[in-house]
Amino acid sequence: MITFSARTRFAYVIQLGKNFVDVVFPFKQVYVDNLCFNKIKAVPGSNDFNHHLRLYFKEELNEDVRMYMKLAYESGC
């Protein structure tokens, strides 16, 4: 696992496949009204929710994904 952090961790690369990268963003609330995340799971023992994202192509780093990356970074600071 690769962790990206500011003052706290804000993103995790949990799997590197031959043609994809799996990334997780931890948030305090659920963001379901989007097409970015393929899975959202509650973290046992906390109030956090992990939002799972699988990227196959660099073009998938669109405005929505960048917005959630920025949101995760800002909440991590």
C-alpha cells in the first residue's frame, strides 16, 4: 500500500494492476451522487467511509476525480 499524506493520510493506493490503479479516499461522510467511486465502505470502529476508485486511463482523472482528491487533501490537512 502506498499512502499520500499531508498532516494526515488522505489517499491510499491499495493495488497496482497491469492496467489499473486502485485508490481509496477516506471521508467523514458518504458521497454517493457521482460516477467516480465503484465502492463506498464504512471503516469499522470509526466514523469514516472509504471511497474506492479504480483508474484505467489517465483521462479518467477528470474534474470530478480532481475535486474529490482536493477535498480529501483539504480534509487531511
